Amino acid sequence: MEAQEQDIHIGTPQLEWEVDEFPAHSRGRLWYTLCAILGVALIVYAVATANFLFAVIVLMIGVITLLSTFRTPERVPVLLTNTGVVVSDMYYDYEAIKDFSIAYDPPHVKNLYFEFHSPWHPLLTVHLEDVDPNEVRELLLPYCMENLHRVEENLTDVLRRLYKL
């Protein structure tokens, strides 16, 4: 019963695929060693300059990164409907979306970006996996504008991929 009510609110599904909750990276011993050295150096610097909040933040980042290593990412559904976009359990209405863009340079870059009207809502990045980007584009064009200027991966995604963050 609950699933039927949810379908009414999110519209009619037009395309569906699954993506990893977060990118899973294979990090070697060298990566962990370099990050540990950098983390300790940053904590020593923070304590030396009496910036204890920075030390706590660096320590938290280290712990979160270490914990995420032992957790495999869950597969979450992505759904394009006639009223909006569903990613995992979040629904984004097309009226809230300013524009979309597709950065496609296989095998590493296959991203769909959604920019929102609200300045408080960050850019949403959805990995396309093996979905045809032309099919996604054709489905989205009747509902929201396409940003033809953003054709490459954004800097945050490049840094995450290169530094395995």
C-alpha cells in the first residue's frame, strides 16, 4: 500500500538504474601511509597553533575515511519520472531543478549533474553507470533545461577520483 502511494507522488517511472552509494576505491598501503603522515602533520600543526577545532576535524576525517574502507557501498536506485528525479529515498521535483548536464568520457567519467534553483542546495552528481546518456538527455529535455557549458567533470569529482577520496 505504501509503495502505491509513493508512486502517485513521484510520478510515472520512465528510466531506472542503480548506482553505488559512494565510490568504492581500492587504496593501497602507500595511500594509507601518506594520508597518515599528512594527518599527523596537520594535527601537530593545529596543536602548535592552538587550533584545536582543526585538529578535531582532521581526526574526524581520518576516522570516517578509515571506517568507510571497511564498509561496502550499498546500491541505491535512481529513477527518472515524469515529475522529478528520485535518488535513493530523496525526491527532486523538476520545478526545483534549474538545469542538468551530462559529462561523458568513458570509462571513468559518466556523470549526470543537476543544478537547483536554490543556492543552498548543492550540485547533485549521479553516476550514469551503463545507462545511455542520450536516452537520459531525451527523457530530461521536456522537463528541464540542459546546461551545454558544463560538459566536463567538476573539480570536486576530479579530486575525489584522483586522490581516491
